Amino acid sequence: MHPHSSPQKKVAIVGAGISGLGCAYALQKNAGVHVTLFEEASHIGGHSNTVDIEIADRNGVVKCGVDTGFLVFNRKTYPRLTRLFEELQVPIALSEMTFSVSIDHSLEWSGDNLNTLFGQRTNLLRPAFWRMVTDIVRFNRLATALATKQVNAGHSTDPKQLQSIASFLDEHGFSRPFREWYFLPMIGAIWSCPTQQMLEFPIETMVRFCHNHGLLQVNNRPQWLTVRGGSKEYVSRLINAMHPERFKLIREAVKKVNVPDPQSPDKRVELISAQGIHYFDEVVMACHSDESLKLLHGIAEFDRSLLAAIPYQSNRAVLHRDANLLPRTKRCWAAWNYKTNYSNNQIQAVSVDYLINKLQPLPAALQHEPIIVSLNPLVEPKPDLVFKEIAYSHPIFDAKAISAQKNLSLIQGKGGIWFCGAWTGYGFHEDGLRSGELVAADLATSLHVPLKRPPLQSAN
């Protein structure tokens, strides 16, 4: 640094998922900022979690990396992630987003094509199944019209748009087969959320997301992609791209973040980790909303209420190769396989089985060996076929959470504290990166340093 230049501003980022990494990458491009990134997990990347597996075959041992969290993206609705991957020259491969439903194994179907839609041939003779199909067409037409109205009007306070999914489905008379055999499985699988919670989800948010991601149309859907070699490839490239004099990674837990008293002349933020006490000009909380709530001390009650309004729920992921968890009708095997069981004529439990063979390019020796990630499995895979279990958490987006999101800008930067994460959007990788980059831009402005990587306009 030039002897007459201003000293570097010290910024801490808590959490090394896509939000924290994206924020750090944007900030460290500026000579006037030094970034310290804290991460307590055993791996860097958050939901970008590639697990290396080994399977013995007649030619020896086959090794490959399997993603268990973040799996796919597309160029249309993930513009920031696409730009980042191009900048880092991340290798990518084609993927897919096919979807199947299995109801107590008594009804199974997949939406890939007509052969899989009627993969279970008895579906041809089910009047309720045909009612589901006609309701899908009707819903897509209604939802597309609603999404178009939102685009023209912007975020609305129209009660019709803020109503819950349950209310919307009731108002338009959608059938039970449509709800339980298609709609709830689809959105429950996308948001890793129980069906009852999804029914409380605002129709406005759900429709906007589905429209942007091409889920309301049969043709012109985006081509889905995946990282060749697993998401660890982009994470390692991102870390290696950081400027060594402007970036430091500390692999330990943050125990407490003390927000300075507004009346105090010392405006630095105190961060306590296992190494001791650190002081920073600004701190970015790039962790889950509930984790930020636990770590922050000295923030206003209003700020706490916003964070508390966006809770998380735990989900259990199991990486295995037990094909018995997939639909019994092999024609119905899809990339995402939703399964549920009933008791007393009500949905009791749900799970999603991700068939990695359809999502990632695996070695040729594994093409006929199903590699599966099961989220909250209803039936346990055989222990000798399990590679690893992972605990994940996903945000719960009800009307209260959506309202809190819209007020988040009111607390950004207060007391030197900033917030980013996928929970500020729809809960996906692009949302996490977007929030990290936008916080980096706002933080750079507040520190009066130029941001060399201007953020893209939102695709959402």
C-alpha cells in the first residue's frame, strides 16, 4: 500500500457459504478493504458440499465427487452465478430437472414425457389422474397471468396476491388430486418444506419464482447445468482467486458479535472467536437468520424481530445407493423423486430422492449404479449402501417471513452490521450470491471505496 494512502478498512464476514464467498470475492477486489472470512464447518461452501465416494467394481475402485446440497443452475435465472463461473472458468455439464411423484407406491408418475406420465399404465384408467392433468394446464394459465400482472405492477399489496397458496387453491376450485399428486409435491420438493408449511406460503412469491424458472410452461424451459466434478470445483477456484493481501480465512467458530453502542465514540464491531477478540469496521452476517440472531448482541428489538420472522427447519440428507427408495416403476425414475405416505386419508410425511445419475456426469462405471441423495427419507436405505449423512437447514417462507424480507433494508448497515444469505430471497444459490454481492456494493459505498465489480440487475 502507498505510504500516503488511507489504511485498509477491516471487514469480517461470518459464514463461508455462497453469500459469504460472493461478498468476500467482490470486496477483496478493492485495495481499500481487507476481508476476514470466518467458517466453523468442516468444509467451505455451505450447501456447496461435494462428498467423495468410492465404489468397488471388477476393475478396482471407482472414485467420484457427489454434490449433496447445491446441484443445478441455469443461465437464464442464475445470471450472477453464471457470470461468476465464467470468470473463474468453472467446468460445467448439462443436467436436467425432471420430476416424479410416488404416493404410497400405489400411484406413480413422472413429468418427463407421455411415456413417463403414464409410466404406471393404470393411470390411463384413473379419472382422478386426468382431472389432475387438466388442473395442471388450468393452474399454469392462471399462474402465468398472475405472474405477468406482478411484472407489470411490481411488488403489490393487492390482497389477491398476498393471499396464501391454500386460499388461492380453494378460491379457484383445484381438485385434491391436483394438490396432492402434483402441486404440493412439486413445491415441497423445490423448497424442502413440509406440505402444511407450503400451504401458508404467499401465492405471489411462489408464482413469481415458478414463472421466472420456467415451471409454468411446457416449452422453452431453461437448460439446466451442473458443475463438472462437483461444486467443490468452483469453491476452490473462488478461494484461490482471493487477493492474499486483502483476504484471510479463519477456520473457527464465531461465538459472539457485539454491536457498538450508538453513543460510544468507538464505532468498531467487536467479534469474539476461539482465537480471542477481534475488532472490525464492519461485519457481514452471511449465515442463517436464526444463527445471526444467536450471535448478535446489542441490536435493536426491531432488528431482532425481523431476523426471528424468518426461521429455519432442519432436514436430513442421506447419500446412498439403495435403489429401493426410488419409484417401483423404473420408467418413472426422474432427477427429483417425491415420495409421500398417507394415514387417515391425510399426507403424513414426505421425502425427496435426488437421482444423481441424472443430475451430474458420473464415471462410466457408475452409470448403472443408482447414486441417490435422500432428503428426510421415509424408508431408511440399507446401512451397507450408505455413504454419508448430512444435516442441512432450509428457511421457512410464510407471509411473516416475506414481510420481514421487504423490511430488511431498514436494518442493513446499522451499527456496522450487514446481512446476506439465500434467506433474503427464495432460498436458492442465486439468491445467496445476489445478496452477498449487493451487500458488498452497499458496504463499499458506505466505506467510500470503489466497487470494481458492479452488481447485475436482478433476474427475479
